[in-house]
Amino acid sequence: MKLKPLFTTALTLGLLASSAHATIIDYQSGTRFEVQQVIEFSTGADLHGMNVTACFLDLSCQTVSFNGTLEDPIDGDADVYGAAIGDGWKLSLAGDSFLNDFVFNTTVAVTKLHLNGASGNTVFDAKYIESDTASGTPGSQRGAYFTHISGIEPTEVVYSNEVWFNGNFYYDLYTSMSIYFGLEGATGEMVFFTDTDQARGLQVPAPATLLLMLAGLAALRQRKSRK
């Protein structure tokens, strides 16, 4: 298993702390997901299928699926590169998300950018600040939350939809991340960091009432088959 370099985490947290206008980071429980396995390595190619939604000043939104089969326009590498390309905007990642930054470009004013990792078996490893002593979800090791690197700066970033493992929540994994730019919107380029991991068996667990109902139907079928 590849371990994430501690110096990179320290650098990331240092960048966030030194920012004069640090973006607000928030967490919401949202919809609970269960995961069977977490793999602590995720490149731009691994994000294939993640839905990315951009919302605009006229209140309209556009959702684009992240394509992990594209070639990197800089070096032609298709093994670790991926991008979501919309009408006038683009989000891309080249390489491992723990060692490389996302790049967002837009020529149209965007008020919100929403990343739904669940659709691409991706989770955001956003280590919860108040539980830094915890080891995190098994398989994910340490992660790090959103850090603004350069360019246009959002007002707030919200991680939502908790990811549970074996009935436990470790305060680090979420399936969604929303980036807000304010009511006036933003154009230009934004370079930012956020760690992602790959997920296996990611799903929303069935409600207890539904499980009881299914169990009752199964028992009823068994009784009928004996007659």
C-alpha cells in the first residue's frame, strides 16, 4: 500500500493556514453511504464517471461526466489524466490527487461547482479537523481537505454525504464536494488541492424498514412453497 508523504500534508495545511482569505471549509452528514473497500490512490484517470456540475448566474446548471480516458494536453499521457469539459468551463487532474492539483478554468461566470464522486466510485478524503488524532477509514490513510493554491478563490467548500466502513464513520470520507463562488460568480482559473480515494462497493444502505419488509416477503414465499 502506498503511504502518503507526511511532508505533503504539512505543506498543504501550511498553505491553508497562511492564506489571508482562507476558504471556509464545512462538513454535512447528508446521505449516508457504505463502502466495502477503500484504495488510497486516485489519479485523474481513476475519477472516470464522476459527475461534475457547474451552476451559473442565470441559475442554470450543467452536469458533465469526468472522462478518465483523455490524453493530457501537455505531455499526452492518458494513464493518470482526466477532465470534465463543459460549455465554457473545464475541470482537470493529472496524476495522483494527493501529489497534484486540480485545475478549473471557466470563461462563464460560475457560482457553484459540485463534484459527485459516488457516480465514479470516488470518495473525498477530507480529514475532519477536530479528529486529527484518529487514523481515518481503514485503507485510506491520511488525507487532506481543500486548499486554494492560486487564481480565483471560492467563498466556501462543503463536503457532504458521509462514507461509513463496517458500520463506523471515521470523520474523513465523503462522496460529494461543493465549491461556492458567491452570488456574483467567478471567471478565470483556479488551482486547488483536495485528496481523493477509490471506493469499492459504494452504496446507500437500504432502510431498516425495507429490510424487514423484504425479510417478511421472503418468509411468506417460503411458507407458500411448502404448501
